[in-house]
Amino acid sequence: MPGEKSKKLYEEALSLFPGGVNSPIRAAVKPYPFYVSRAEGPYLYTVDGERLIDYVLAYGPMFLGHRHPRVLEAVKEQLEQGWAYGTPTELEIKLAKKILKYYHQGGMVRFVNSGTEATMAAIRLARGYTGRKYIVKFNGCYHGAHDAVLVGAGSAAAEYGVPSSLGVPEEAAKLTLIARFNDLESVERIMKKHGDQVAAIIVEPVVGNAGVIPPKLGFLKGLRELADQYGALLIMDEVITGFRLGLGGAQEYYSVRGDITTLGKIVGGGFPIGVVAGPREIMENFTPSGKVFNAGTFNAHPVTMAAGLATIEVLETGEPYRVAREAASKLAKTVEDLISHYSIKATVNYVENMFQVFFVDGEVASPEDVARSNREMYNKLHQELLSRGIFIAPSQMEAVFASAAHTAEVVEETIAALEDAFKRLREQ
Ligand SMILES: Cc1ncc(COP(=O)(O)O)c(C=O)c1O
């Protein structure tokens, strides 16, 4: 549990930052967030002297584990040369080539600074390219913190989205049409009515922002077909899944291609990044070659480029995927066994190297199913694990991520903690 030093820092932070933090999820660790001073491999070290096994990985990016020597070396080397020029660098060419090799061969890239910026730019690009105004988004999918995607379903999943934040004008939200994940009919209904005005369908191919929800067989393919039928673009938001489900992300994993791909997290090696990638014909509409405006002081930041490139080079050995998969599958299986052993109503969703447990009766195939789950139980599990030195996401709505640093030994330690934690949950 967080100690006195963290408590003091948080009390001070409460007077400096709204809610004491700079991104809301960080305040979900109760009774107050722990403050980290150092990280290495699978471990976070807190200012209170604790060592935690980290399954949050900065909410996804740290797929190689913390402070990976190859990434560290690349970053140091770049720092020695200076770190922000406001000019192009050779590094951005190298990283773009790597990305295009796995996502859009022969295509183009625009580097930005976050997943939010990537989806914002991708949506503007789709609108500019098609000359249409609507986008279709799935209830419960998260694509960042800008107006077009801070929109959810109204009552009875009305087709026009309603703002899911104060400050998002209703008029803006109405341009986002809301469908249900894993429910092709809900998309078809919208496309029948508005299809000729839909610029893009944007989707997380595996939902990673409502726990973990894989697409049902045929769902992504169905989206591809509907987009083609109505002349809309399909934006695959692979900010989480990109370079996580394999070098080619979810699109390779499920053999379905989007027209535009957005990336972030892993591809920056732990430094701020967002990527829009797609075919030349679409991408050339970005300024300065086209008329869809995008710009950024820090776009293609050299340190990020160096870290991203080093990360992909390590990923290309295949070893990180093997280790992370082994860890996640063992842990997911352990949780399943414990649920069954203690006759707990719960289900585990697992994809490759990410998973989540939901305390709910029946399958979880949509964010609507997640809404039925017992979040109180999840929070208890989080707390029980934290008190045993294991950090999983503090919210049911996030994923448990494995990394290349979660070796068999680390997994064994985690399994022992899971066994204790579930026993305790059952006793309560
Ligand atoms: C699928 C997806 N898209 C976009 C974003 C936004 O990325 P960022 O937090 O880097 O702005 C996230 C963040 O978690 C995400 O999971």
C-alpha cells in the first residue's frame, strides 16, 4: 500500500492539479496514488521504498519492460546530439519505413505526439478526403480526449451521439454516430440511413478501454465490407494493439485492413507519440502537400524517433512476443482456474498478451456487458494485489498488459499473489 511519502506528495498535488493528477486514471489508485521514483524491467519502485511488478506498463507503451538497455542506449546517443531541431531528421525516415513495412506498404506516415492527436488528425483527414461530415464510433471505445470522440450512446443507444464530457457541444457530438461493438446490425442501420454522409468508421479492433474485448468472428470483416459499400474509410485505431498483437498489430492478427491506421504507445518506445498511416492517395491530403491541416512543434521528435526505432528492432527478434504471450496466457489461465475453484461468477477475456477479468455472469462481448460487471469486486482484487506488490490497472475499464520483461520467475511470483488475493476475496 502507498506509504507516507506518497501520501504527502498527493496532498501537495491536490492543491496543484485538478484531482491531484495530470490524467484522471492515475487518481483511481486508492486511497491515494503511489509515486514512482524509478523503474527497471518488470518493476516499478515507489518513493516509499516498495517494489511493484508492473502489469500496467504506463497504460501500454512499455512492452519491452522498463529501461530496456537498447532503447536507453539509443535515447542517450540521440541526447548527445541535441534533442529538438524543428527540422526533419534521418531518424523519422527510418521509423516511417519500419511502420509502413508492417502497416501500409507503399504508403505514408504523419508523426504527431499522442494517440489523441493521431485520431483527431485521422478523422479530419477522412473528412477532408471524402468531403463527408459524419463519423461512426462504437459505444465504449476510447480514441482520445478530443470532441469528435468524447461521445457516447444516448438512451436506447440513439444513433446520434451525446457528449460524454462537459464542454463538448451537442452540435459537435451529433456528427458522431454511435454503434455497438460486435453488433454489425447496429452499424448497418446507421449506414443505411446516413452512409452517403459517413466519412469514416473508427474502431479499436480489440477494445482495450473497456477491459479487453476481442472482436467476434466476422465483425471486423463486416466493418470492412460496410465501409466499402458506402464509400466510407475504415480507421483502425491501433494505439493499443499496434506492435502489441505482433509487428502488424490487430490488422495482421485478424487479417482485416483499415484505410487509415492510428498508432501510439509502443511505437514511441515510451516517449510521446502518435502516428497516422495510410495509402499515399489519402495521406497526401495532409498539409503541406494537401489541404487538411496538421502541424506540431514536436512532431517526429528525434528522441521519440530513436526510442521507437530501437524498440521495433528489438521486437523484430520475436522474443518479446514469445515472453509476453507466455506470461499473459499463464496468468489468464491462473485467474480462470481460481474463479472456477472458488465458484466466482466471473469471466476472463484474453488476446495474445493482454487480458482482463470481469466479475459478471456470462460472456463479455461488448462494453455494454462490462457495464453489468461488479466493479467493486475488481477494485478489491486490485487492492489485494497491490498490497502484495502487484500492480494491475486500477480500473475495470483498462487492460492487464504483459511485457517482454515478465519472465517465468516474475510470473510465478504473480501467481502466488493471485492465489492469496482470490482466497482473501472469497473470505470477505
Ligand atoms: C485506442 C486508443 N486510442 C487513442 C488513445 C489516446 O492516446 P493518448 O492517451 O496517447 O492521447 C488511447 C489511449 O489510451 C487508446 O487506447
